[in-house]
Amino acid sequence: MRLLFSSSHAQLVERMGKQLSDSGITCEVRYRPGPPEASPLSAYRELWVKINQDLQWATALVALHCEVARN
């Protein structure tokens, strides 16, 4: 399993995870809370690709959609 990207924009990570899943790439979204003393806004989501061989294809799809670069 490989980390593809993370963001504090939960909807972005969820949307990209759905697009990858719709393309046949098995992935998982994980929630990472920030430090206890930090603001709740410091929490973020991670998008993980489950099959290592799919990482290159997943990276290409994310780049194609340019969602990450806009944030």
C-alpha cells in the first residue's frame, strides 16, 4: 500500500478516491487528526493506493484531473 497524497480538504481527497475507484484502482481514504493542542482544522485525509503496481496509473489520473495542483 502506498500513500498517493494528503490534504486538509476532505472533500477533495474523497472525490479523488471515488474517481480512482471508478477507474478500477483500489484505494483507501484515511483520517489523520492533528495534534491535540492544534485547531481541528489541522486534521487531514490521506489517499492510499492499495496495490503498489497501481500507483503510477493513480498518479497519472490525479495529474490528469489536476485537482491537487489547484489547492
